[in-house]
Amino acid sequence: MSFAYDPKSSCADEFINHQEILDTLEYAQAHKDDVELCREILKKCGPHLSPASEHGAMITHREASVLLACDDPWVNSEIRRLAREVKLAYYGNRIVLFAPLYLSNYCVNGCLYCPYHAKNRTIPRRKLTQDEIRAEVIALQDMGHKRLAIEAGEDPKHNPIDYILESIETIYSVKHENGSIRRVNVNIAATTVDEYRMLKDAGIGTYILFQETYNKENYLELHPTGPKHDYNWHTEAMDRAMEAGIDDVGLGVLFGLDGYAYEFAGLIMHAEHLEAAFGVGPHTISVPRVKPADDIDPDDFDNSLSDETFEKIIALIRITVPYTGMIISTRESKEVREAALRYGISQISGGSRTSVGGYAEAERPHDTEQFDVSDQRTLEEVVGWLMDNGHIPSFCTACYRAGRTGDRFMEFCKSGQISNYCHPNALMTLAEYLADYASGPTKEKGLRLIERELGNISSDAIRTACKENVGQILSGTGRDFRF
């Protein structure tokens, strides 16, 4: 059966149309040496802030694929320059921090690239109790985290939706000293509209689901058993989440499972589909790469990409989907993450543990890790590193709590108005971190940064209020302020 490409369709075979991707890659190869065409495409990119109603896509998946295929040094340099400009225009120098929290590694799927696959008999299986979750959350709060992304394998017996919902309630309920988790994002398997409504009612932030690979034939081979084998059910999950009222969704592809040009085109087409069908593109896009883990060797997959190509893809996502938050985890090294921050990343994890129960235990358990952590620095070390590189470490969760989600968030982001909220909110949440968790040198460095950045707030009223709020936070007379 053949399918026609239709970005507004609810059928995965139509909005991620295989023939359209093949035609796109053929077009990109045919035009990759046309520098003049690349120049014309790049003219459409950049920080063209405008009211959301007037703001369409900067460039299409086909145009972006031409840029990806082009090896011209000037074009590649211009892509990176524009990516830096776009990131600063939409997200400034703020970097949002979060941590993953693994609840359970029980899983019934047979994913060939994940150590949690059902046939792996060497990995110990574990599911956190609610008391263990409380201990994990206290450990995360004691680091300074305010935002978590919960992770769990797909297993209807061990990890039913009721367990996920109870865990979310537990996480939000923990208030240890000055700590609190203010936003819980959820990365669990594709599910039904009814269960997405339950997640919405539980107060989640973003629903995140990695596509893994957009190549359907390869997807079916990589997922030979389990409910995840159903490509369409998985790929259409964001449509069901949107139907259920979850208007902040996060896309991602696991680079290395298929050719990067195919995956890039599919990822951009998925973003275009959400815009076309719902008027709201992805709140975030994640860019993980296949990494070593128990029973997993990345060399088994022959589609790995170089750091240079990886950075170019990040830059191209930034200029093609300028409004989206971009996430890179501790899968990547300090050096790779540092480069990625320049070209588009706006959220990073810090002090992460990818094992079940990895935060509260005295010795870090490696035997239940989903992947090897490349960047093993503490959260405080990451905070200091960000400040050293001119970034504002942000623990802000204000948009979610103020109802600035979905199309409301996009309206503010696409018009550039979001900085009026995010910039002062970042400074106030950084002040909370400095007051509650930072060592002396980090605190001194952070206070200097806050003083400098207060001067960059354009509104006199907001600047004055932010300065007063920071003062209250540091003196212990107030906290949890937000614009």
C-alpha cells in the first residue's frame, strides 16, 4: 500500500512519509554543491521575531536537508553563526538544568539498542517504592534540582499508569528543607488518549518520547518484540497526547540507529506535522546518540556520526525549528556539550544518574544504568562551568506553573517576548540555588553574574522587582518568585 505525504494527516505513514524522505535526500544530494541555493535558503533563517500568527517555519525539511548535505566551508560557517544568533534571540544566554529520575527498568520490549530489553538476563531488575522515590527526590533536592524527567520501562505489570501517577504525586509532595520539585516531565512509552489525560491531570510538564528511528523498516527490525514494535502506534503518540490536552511535547531521535540524513529529515517533518496539525510545534527536541551500556555495544550500529556532523545537526535544528528548546544529556562529554551550547542547546542535565536508585545510595549503582554517563561532574561543577562560559544556569519552571504552555508559550517565544519572563526568572532561581546549595566560590561567582545580568533587563519595572526579589531570596525572607 502506498501513502502520499501529508503533514496534516494523523497517519504516521503520511506525515513521516518514507518516499518523501527519499525524495528529500535525493534532492539534497543533487543540490548540495549549489552554494547560491544554500545562500538563498540561509537568507530565510535567523532571528526573524514576529507575532506568532505571522510566524511560519523558517525553512522546510527539504531546504534544511540541502544545508546538511552541503560541505561548503562558508555555508557551514554561516549555519553555525546563524544558529548562535537564533539561540540568543529566542533563549538568550540561559541554560535550563534538570535531572533524569529512573523509576523502574522492568521492560517487556525487545529494543536491540537498550540494556533494559526483556531478554537481557545480566541486568538486575528494580522498581522503586514510593519511599525510595522520596529518598531519591530528597537527594536531588539537596543538589539543588527543581526540574526532573522521570523515566520507566514499558511493563504493564510492574509499571502501570497508576504507578507512574502515584510516583508523580510523591515527587511533587516532597519538600526537604528549602527544596521542592516544581516541574516533572515524563518520558514513558506511548499510551492511550485516556492515560495521557491522566498524566495531564497529574500536572506533568512536558511529555517526552524519543522516536528512536524514523525509518519504519529499520524501526521494526530494532524493535522485534513487545508493544513498541508497532511503529504507527509509537509515531502517532504525540497526536494522542495533544488530543488529551498535553500541549508541551518533546521529540527526539537516537542518532546512530539509521543514517543521520534520514533521521534529520524525519525529525524536522515531525515538527512540521505538529505545527500543521495542531498549530503548536515541539516544546523540546532532544539529540541523544547511541552510547555503551550493559549488553549494548555502539559499534554494533554502523550509522554513528562524528562530533562535527553532530554539532552541525544541532545548529540546523536550531535555525529550522527556532522556537524549540533543545536538550543534550550527560550521554555526551563535557567537550561535546560545550560546543553544543554554542550552536543551539538550551537545556542540559547535570549530576545525572541513569540507574534506578542512583541518587540516594552511597555508592553509585552501575549495574542498572541505561547508558554510560560521559559527563560525570556534579551539579555544582556544571553550574560553575556554565557561568565560566557566559551562561546563566536556570532552574526556572515558571512558564509551566503560570500556564504559559502550548500555543501561549509559542506566542511569547516566537515574538521574542519570552525573555521578559525567562531572564529575570533565571536570575531569581539561580539566587535560590546560590543561597541554598552553592559553596563559597560558586556563590561569589554567581552573585557577580546576577549583578551583571540585572543590568541587561530592559524593563525598569521588571529590573527593580527582580533585584528586590533576589535580595529577599539571599536574605532568607522570601523565595519562589516568578514573572
